[in-house]
Amino acid sequence: MVNKAIGLMGFKPIFFLTEESWFRWILIASDIWKEAGWGAIIFLAALIGINDELYQAATVDGANRWRQIWHISVPGLRATIIVILLLRIGNILDAGFEQVLVMYNPTVYDVSDIIDTYVFRVGLGTMQFSLTAAAGLFKSIIGCILLVLANTLARRMGEEGVY
């Protein structure tokens, strides 16, 4: 549909998934689109949990909408932000294997290969199981280190953390 619209405007069609300059932008945009709904549900639920009397008191005290956001909403969301961060940081090296695998092709290997797809394509394609095991171990160790560091930081900020 996008290329039809581009053609109707008199331009040449763009093959988004076969041009290296477009591939990353399409991948990022589709990942944001994929994750935005779930994130909105989580943060809206956290916002609903904030007591309305706090907003009413702030209005009586003369706080405008930005002051209410900064002094009530953000502190009310802090625990949720920390928990979501801790849950996501352990998987920081998981760059969406399925999403990249579905979208990539040999013309964009230079910009589309991530650890998972490289291991899948090269390691399992040539039956080098030692490469796949080493990559998995590397990802697990780095994820564990980042999780411990983030949890320590969360505890220093006064939050409970994951453990």
C-alpha cells in the first residue's frame, strides 16, 4: 500500500526490506508499534492506581498540569518503571529474533544480523554447536550481570527490586 501511494505521487517504489538504509528504520518502527500497546496498558494501570486526592490537593495548591505530572505522576510511576526496567534489562541482548528472522534476507545481512540470527544462520547451518552454546552463554552472563547491577541501583533508589 505504501509503494502504491508513492507511485501515485510520481516517485519510484522503495523496496524497504531489501535496502540497507531502510531496514533498520523499518525494524525499529515495527518494534515500537509491537510494544507500544502493552506498555500503554501497564502504565495506564499504574496511573489509575494513583490516588485522585493527590491531584485535587495539588490543584488547590495552585499546581498546573506539568507540576502535577512531575510531582505526582512520575513518582507514582517510579516503582512500575523500575520493575519494567528490571524485567526488560535481563533480555537486553534479545533483539527480537523472530522479528528480525522474518524480515531479513541476504541483501541486508550486513545491517540486519544480530547475535541470534547470526548463530541461527551460521552456527546451526554448519552444525557448529559450540558456537551456538558460546553465544547463548555470553548472552546469559551479560544479561545476568546487567540485571544484578540494575537491581542494586533500584535498591539504592529505595525500591524493592526483583530480589
